[in-house]
Amino acid sequence: MDDLAFVHVPDERDEAFRDLVRAWGAAKQDLQHAKQRLKSFLRVHGVRYTGTANWRDAHRRWRSEFTFPEGWSQLAFEEHRRSIEDRLAQCQRLEQALRDAAPQWRFHPVVKALQALRGVQFTVAIGLIAETGDLSRFDNPRQLMAWLGVVPSEYSSGARIRQGGITKAGNGYARRLLVEAAWSYRYTAKVSRIIQVWHEGLPKPIIDRAWDAQLRLCRRYRKLTQRGKHPNGVVRRWRGSWRVLSGTSPEWHR
């Protein structure tokens, strides 16, 4: 029996909520692909946006006003532009559906607690919990990290121990969300106005744990980069904030 591994099976309600989260994630990917197709189309025609192409209001106005001299090119451009608008509307619908449904989900308190961590916004927190499920099923942080695939791979033989990059085993979507959140720790530790809003109503032990995690991770990022480590590698190996979730504080699992 000791050779058998426990497999977590979500109940019907958790699985249904995960379906909604994954639909939102797929829509976000479709939106990103639509943006890349339009960008490639414009580059082929030598069209460059003079401002910051961050796809916000100014860039959106420019897209709506720009025209090609050739009608067929303009038609193709309009289809690319409408594809982005359609995917954007789909993402907004699904995100609103998630926000409406989240308070009825049994893991909503955990989602709120996760947002105390820097870089973990609502969609990141809800995506991580939807994929991982009950965090208390992991006996220790190392098990959680192994499940996420962010532990070093190992190629050992006898007394010789060799470690490589992360294994990338387990849930790729949860790992991608975790890495996205990790990028915020390259900045100086601080509690922004948005994080202060997220802290409202949370128990003090959670707020203190989140601040301790931010101090530790920001300090670790600076230390590793000063030693010559590439920022991408530092972020991919980031796992400190998830260690606090498997710690001794019971509030994370309520």
C-alpha cells in the first residue's frame, strides 16, 4: 500500500468551478494570440504605432482610426481588430462570472487570503486554487512544489548528484500563474494601495505572513541577481510565497 500514490479527485461543484476558470484561461490565451496575429499583420505592412503599444485606450483609439489604402488589406485589418474586441468581451464576461460565483465557492476564504500576497490578484488566486484544490492535502511545502513542477530535476548516480532545471511536471496552468505572480517581487517590498484594500477583513496572521514573504522574496531576488543569475531563472525558481500556504498558520486552509 505504501507504493500507491494518493490522487486528488475534486467533487462535482469544484470541478464545475474549475471548468469556468479554465474557460477564462483559454479565452485569455485566445486574446493573446489575436493580439499577436494583428501585430504580425501590421509589421508585414511596415505599420508602427508611435506610442506605447500596451493595448489600452490610446492604442485602441489608434486601431479604430487607422486605415489602409487598399480595401482588401483594410478588410483583413478590420477582421483582426474585431477578433481582439470579441475575445476581450469574452474575457470580461467570464471574469465577471467568476467574481459573481466566487463568494459561493467553499474555497473563497482561501482565495481572499491568497490576495494578501503581492502579485496574486483575484484571477491568479482563483486559478491557482481551482487547479490545486485543498492545500491541506499536501503534508509539506516540498510536496506542493513537486506537484507544481517547480523543484529542480535530478540526474544522480551513486554518490554523484546532479541537478538541472525545474521538472515542469504536474499542472502547467497553475505553474504559469505562479510564475506570473513571481515577477512582482523584483521590485522593492511595499504595501500598495491595492494590497491595502485586499487586506481589509483578513486576519492579522495572514497579513503578517504575506509581508514576511514579500520581504524574504524581494531580498532573495536581489541577492540572486547580484550573484549573476538571470532574472528569468530566478523567477522560475520562485516558490517562497507558496511555502507559507503549507505552513502552520491554519487561516490559509479555512
